Amino acid sequence: NFGNTLKVLGTTYPTDNLTNVTPAVLEKIGKNLHNQANHPLQLIFKRIESYFHKTFLKRGNPLFSSYDWLSPVVTHEQNFDSLLVPKNHISRSPSDTYYINSEYMLRAHTSAHQRDLIQSGLDAFIVVGDVYRRDAIDATHYPVFHQIEGVRLFSDFQLFNSGSDSKSVTLFENGSRDEHKQEFHTLETSKIIELDLKNSLEGLMKHLFGSEVTMRWVNAYFPFTHPSWELEIYYQDEWIEMLGCGVMEQKLVHSAGASDKAGWAFGMGLERLAMKLYSIPDIRLFWSTDTGFLGQFEGKNFNENITYKSVSKYPQCVNDISFWIPENYSSSDFYDIVRSIGGDLVEQVKLVDEFQHPKKKSFSHCYRIVYRHMEKTLTQEEVNQVHQQIESLAASQLGVEIR
Ligand code: PHE
């Protein structure tokens, strides 16, 4: 539906058989909510940045530098290979990722910039930006969200704080990998980096949620860190996963030209954090240009506590759609069509029924689409129009057979 080329941020890219970005998603590029004055995502970013600037100083100056203007268009190599993501990893699947073509894509995480920023000579930095994933549609998922990434590297001297000639402890060894460490790290290296990482991030959570916040560390897996963890906080009667992190894979640090250093990295989503911190009930609100939303954050200092007051919710309209699916069908293709036509009128899409025809063996899917406008009441007629457009586009583009 683009022809042979498409244009993103002023650059023209040839399209090919991997292209799966949609106009609805491309339209979000360049909005840079994280840099928009008075936007809750900007307030969150500034609050996190202030923690890193205040807490970590080098001769009175901030140790961490921030990058908030890197383009979300990256190569597959930057997003995956530079981070040692295996060729067959699920995250590379076109049903999970937005591809521009066989070389370029929309970054799926801010980790895509780790290697290049280290290569440019940085030891301590944060990156903020919009990231893109093909995903479910509900109050907490949206094809675009924002992440903050942090990386810190240490030299031998910085880590062991010793000007010692007695080289009793060293950064590296040719050892073996186990649950506590990588083959090239000594146990001391791994444990001290882990301690520094955990202290830094626990400090960040206290800075955000107050010193009384309850936290727990959960073991995790990422191709670009080992060991890896997720940090969860206990908030309003539930455990919430806040971030992923770990000791950076030495192979990655080495490929970035910093072989004499070792360090940690973390990545955290901003929307979920902002939703908890400011009591924002729906992820679509971040894209609202309505003063009823943005006005509540205007003129606020990033360290202020803000509680968003929901305008009472307008009623829902629920319509189902059922169709026979062709081979190679993926639900994310359907979700993109719903996004393209319904935009932010759609609150949720749920696969409610799935069955196989006893004779023809073909499969049928039934999706329930919940429509709700954030700022007014929708009429059944308005909803029917959108719903019918979704039906006909699904039929013509995905080859589904409406029942
Ligand atoms: N990029 C990971 C994600 O999006 C998070 C992460 C960043 C994990 C850095 C480890 C280190 O889930």
C-alpha cells in the first residue's frame, strides 16, 4: 500500500517483501512525546535524568550524558545483531517487529544504540526514545511506547578502586560461564558490577516511588546481558515489572572497542511507569492533544507529585467480527488494520473464539472490538461505519472470509 518507496523523517527507503510498517505507525514518528514540554513522558524522563545527574558525579559534573534525539529508524544489525540476538530469535519475527525493508526497521528497544554510543567513546549514558512493537490492543499496549536505557562501564581501576600494583584482583579471566558470571569476567568483576547496578536502580525506584517502596529482583534472560534480572515493585497490591537489566555481554563491549572495560545496562518502559506514578488509566491518553489531559501536567515541576483526574469515562460500544483465516495469517496483521482504521477509538481487541471447521479444516477467528472515544460519546452509527471499513479492509488485504 506504499508503492515502491516510503519516506520516514525526510529519508526515502525502498520497500520490499519485508515491509510491514503502516501509515498509522509512521504517523507517530517525530512526535517525540519525551521532548514535548509539559507532557507526562517528558516529566518522567526529566525526573529519571535528574536522578542520574545528581547521584553520579565526576569532579562535580554529571557522569551520565543523555541522548534523546536518536532516530528510531535503525538497521536490523543495530537492533538485533549488535546485541547478539540469535538469527532465529522470536523478536525478529515480522509479527512482532515493524520492518521498513530488509535493511531498516523501527527500533524495538533503545538497546539498539548501546554498541554505537560505546563505540563513540562514552562510558556512562542514558538514551530516551520512542520504540515500536507489533502487539495486542488494550489499555496498556500500544504499537509505540517510550523507553529509557542506561549504560555504565568501568575500567579495572574504577571497579576495584585500587591504584594497587598488587594485581590480586583483575577484571578478566579465561574461565567458564555459570549462573553468576560470564567466561571472561572474574567472579569479583561480575559481583561488583551486579552490586553497583542493583544499588543504582534501587536508588532510582526510591527516587521515583519514595524511600519506602517495596522491591524484588527476579532472574531474567536477555541475549546481551548475563547475568540478567528484572526489577519489580509492589504497588497498589500487585507486583509490577519495572525494568530489565544485567551485566553487559563482554563480546558486545569488545565489539564496541572498549575491551578494557566491563559494565551494566538497563532498559525501562516509560508509559507503564507514568501510568502508575500519575494514575493515568489508559495508554492512549499519552497521544491525546486535548487540554483536559495535557492541561493537568502544565507548569508542573518534574519532581512534583501529580495525580491525573480521569474525566468520567464515556460509554463503550462493543462489536464482534468473525472470519475464516487464510494460511500464514497472523493476528498482528489484523491488529494493524484495526489501528489504521479505528485509530484511538479502539480501546481493546480480544480474540474471543477460535474454531476449526469439521470438514473443511479451515480455522475461524472471532474478535471482539471495544470502541470508546476518550473525549465524547460515540454513536452506534459512527462505530458501525468504522467497523464495516475494518471488515472490508481485512477481507481485501488479509484475504480473510467474513462470516
Ligand atoms: N532492551 C530490553 C527490553 O526492551 C531491556 C534491557 C535493556 C535488558 C538493557 C537488559 C539490558 O526488554
